[in-house]
Amino acid sequence: MRDELFEGFEKYDLGDIFDTGVLSFFICIPCVAGSVTDRGTILPKVKETWKNFIDQEKGKSGDVATEAIKILGEAVDVFEKFKSDMASRRKAPGPTLGLDLDLVMDVSGSMADRFRGERKIDAATRAASDITKLVSPYDRVALVKFSSQASIVKELTHNKSDIISALNSLTPGGSTALGDGLWLALDILEKRSEARPAAVILLTDGKHNAGTHTPGESAERARRMEVRVFTLGFGEKNDIDEDTLKSIASVTGGLYYYAPSPDDLRRIYAMLSGAVSGHMTVDTLTGILKQGDEREIPVSVAANEEYFSIRVSYSGSTIELAARTPSGVDLDLTSSNVIYYREKGVTQLSIYNPEPGQWKVTIKAVEAAPQGVEYSAVLLKPSFTAELTRSLVYVPAGLVNETKIIVKALRDLPYIKAQLPSTLSGFATIEPSQYTGVKAGGVYEFTVKFNAPSADVSDAILIQALDSLAWLKVQVKVSGSLAIAISPPPSEVREGKPILAKLWVIDERGFNVPGVSLKATSRGIPLPLGVKEGTYMLNATELKPGRHTIEIEASKQGYRSATATIFIHVLLKGDVNKDDIVDYHDVAVLVASYGTTGNLATDLNEDGITDYKDLAIAVYNYGRKA
């Protein structure tokens, strides 16, 4: 057994369970912000540590197998818990969940005018740069400009720096072909090869007065394409055709906003960074921080909230985020439920399954110019709540059981859908799979039906509204499953000694199951079983010397059967070194141990001393083989 165990250790691929957090936990590799946490660097260190463990332990006594199995069992328990904690990070939005966002910018001549102390074009491009940095890294952004004519400045791209550079190059001049600007943005979306959610944010300071397509035509096309259009009016209210902008938003399922100042415009764009992606924008902040300055944001978290996220946009400086839990503990940014990233011009902190209560998030300017750094921040939360009516589902063998998912929308959404993981999809279904045209305050019900799986399964069902995600953990257990509990005999027994084992047959809840058919065999030969008050007694005393595998099978009509295995080595009388033959090796060991007391391996007659009587047993059985 020991040899087989270490052979398995040597073949084990540690890469199968790699995760920075769990491996650093096991082998104490520091895993803090700024340290080495990539797979390519850590995994070789882990494998080296593992190899050293094997080299050190494999030469030790057989007891190491028992101890190693115990340690591995504890490690598996820890890892299973860790896998659950890591669910949000492992299932974080991938590229297929991203959004395509068209920024449509008015660059007519009036955008060169000053408004509330700043040129409108400068305020608009700065605010649009904020949203470009604040949207998810998986989102793509395109840029369209319109004046007397409309033109594509940048096609859809993940490269946000290109979009920001293009925004900074915009110059005002000409009339206002608003309808053409929206039409051209829809052209970009219509020629996509990927089916991804899409939205348009259109900004203007005036009224449509040029171009081929009317705003109404473009809005109707957006409605047919199921593209939401968010419209922004910026400038003097009398100069803006608010009715047209409101109509575009209403027809397409978007919203209209008026920005009475450059700061308000930045806040609206920051808010939209979450809104277009399906989140709830709880708060937006703008301001200036000088180097070393901090700004504290209180965040109230209710029980069972899936996550909250803080995103900060800035230019030419470095801003960091920190958080303190309701328990007063400074958040470890490498915790399994935390996503923290900082790229050029943006810092984000997302906390999944946060502790309920009052959090404190701190924005700090680590590097900033003497005049300070302007920033725009947004606090995001899920746009819905979701819960299972039952998270533990028992399914009788051959039958079907179900649970329900209750989703409450906290804002208008284009859709909410539920998706099964691959571990559940083979025996479960969800009806319906999706609701469209979701309204704030609406309650939406999904029915999840389960057939009996081949084994108990635990995983999470994904609920998604654009990039707002929640995972509902569910356990599916087969009702009417038998299990065999064993109080086994010693794994090594001397020939002629009693070999007895106690067995119980229980169900999935741990209760004894009466009337079970129980069979035990070794090498195809049935072994005697007795039963008394729910306890089965296995008598394997008649087993011949050698290594035996006892197969046990329990069955009962209406239940899923169960099997178990007992390994026993029946030692020959006189076989001291346990090699299944009595020969000179055993005699030599007895001679070397002659006169010793308390040596169970050589005290064959169990009288407390190794002496001539034990030698006599070995000589009498000399040459016997198992």
C-alpha cells in the first residue's frame, strides 16, 4: 500500500489543482499585492516542494501511508472549500459576456463654445474617456463622430487607449447630422460576427439639422436591432432638442439624461459605465486628489448580496483602492473572493460574497502632479436579486424533482437568463431559460427540474443580466441511495486468528436501512454474514493465507445499490517479514530478535518474548507459501 501510495504521488499532476491562493496556502509561498503570483512561476516551486516531500517520506516506515492519507484528506477538504470560495473568480465574465459600446459624439461647430467654464468638446471627450476606461476589460468600444456628416473614427476594439487617443483628436466644426451619427453606429453593430449585447451612448449639444437619415428612422432601426440608445444633452437647454433625444431613448429601451455642467456630464458617463453593462450604479463621485490624499466611500452591504465593485478612472497618475470590512479588518486584496486590478488610468476593486454590514472603501492618490489628479469613480452592485427555493434537492432514483429560482429585477434590463453548468446540464433543465424586456420591480421565476444523477453533484447555476452575474449554489443528491459503513478488521491478521468486521447499511441521510440484501465475497467465494439489530457481522476467519480483496454489495428494491471493499493480508504462521513465504529470511529475523520482549512481529505465539517457541513455529512451517 505504501509503495502504491507514493507511486501515485509521483504521477500526480499538481497543475490540475493550480490556483495561486490555494497553493500558496499549502506551501506558504507569499501571495500579496506586488509579489509573484503567476502560474508559471509558482507551479515549479510547488512541484519542487512536492518532490522533496516524496523523497523524504517514501523511505520511512509503513505508518507514513496512514499519516499521508490523513494529511491529504484534510488538504482535499480545504481545497473543496477553497474551490467554492473561488467560484466568483473562476467564473468571472469571459469575452463572450462582454458588451459592444458605440460612443457617438457631436462635433458640430457649437461644441467649441464654452459652457460653465469649459469648452464643451473638452468636457465631452474627458467624460467619454472616463467611460472608456471604466467599462469592463472584456467590453469593446467604437467611436463615431457627426457634424455636417457622420464618420467612423474607430471600429469596435478592446484597445481602450486607441479610443481615448481618438477622442482627444476630435475637433468641432459644421452642422448636426444626429440621425446619420446614430445610423452609422448601427452599421458598426450590424456587421459584427459575434452575438454580444450592445448599446449606444449619443451626446449632442443641439438639434438635428443635416444628413440623410432622420433621428426617428435611426431610432426605429435600433429598436429592430434590439440596441439600447442612451442619449445625453449637454449645454444650454434651449439649444437642445430634448423631445427628440427622449424619443430615441424611449423607442430603444434606453434613457435620456441632461447634464447641466461638465462635472455632471462626467458623473452621468461614469454612471452609464455600469448601466450599459447591466449593473446597478449606486453612486458616482468626481473630484481632485493631491498626492497622499484619500477619500473614503461608505458602502452598505445587505445579506446575500452577490458583489459590489468600485471603479476609478483618472489620467497621468496612480490611484489605489483599499477596503475595510464591517468587522474592522483591512481587506486582503489577494483573498479568494476579491478581484483587484490596476491598469493605465483605471483601478478596480470587486468583492464577491461580501460580509454584510458597513464597508469603508478608500481611494488614495499614490502618485499625482502638484495640482492633483482628477478622478471619476463609480460604485456598482447587482441589478437583481436571486434565490433558490431549495438549494438541497433530493431526487428519487428513476424520478424527477425540482426547485425554483426567484429573481427580482432592481432596474429595467433587456433580459435575465439562467444557465446550468456542464456538471448539471446532463440531467437537469431550466424553464424558461430567459426573460426579455425585464422591468424594475418585476419578479421572474425559473423552474429547474432534475433527474436522478449517477452520483451526488454540487455546483452553481449562473443568473445573468448582461455583465451583472450571480451564482446560486445547489446540491443534488440521489434519494434512496445505499451506503455501506464498515468497522473493518486489522489489515494484517495471523493465520488462524478471527477475522471479523461490523457493517451497517445506511441511506443518504445516515439512517439504517432494514431488509437489505448484503453479499460479501473474496475471489468469488461467498463469506458468511450475520445480522443483529441492524448490524451485520462478517466472518472471514476461513480465508487462506495471502492477500485478499473482500467485495461487499448492498441492494434493496427502490434503492440505488452500494459497494465497498476490504483489503486483508492473512499472514502465514512463521512469516515474519510478510513476503508470503516462510524461509531463511524469517529464521534470520527471529534469531536476530531472540530474547527481545514486546516485539509483535517476531513473537509468533504471543507470549511476550521472542524465543525457541517462535523459532519452532517458523521451522515447522518452513517452506510454506501463501
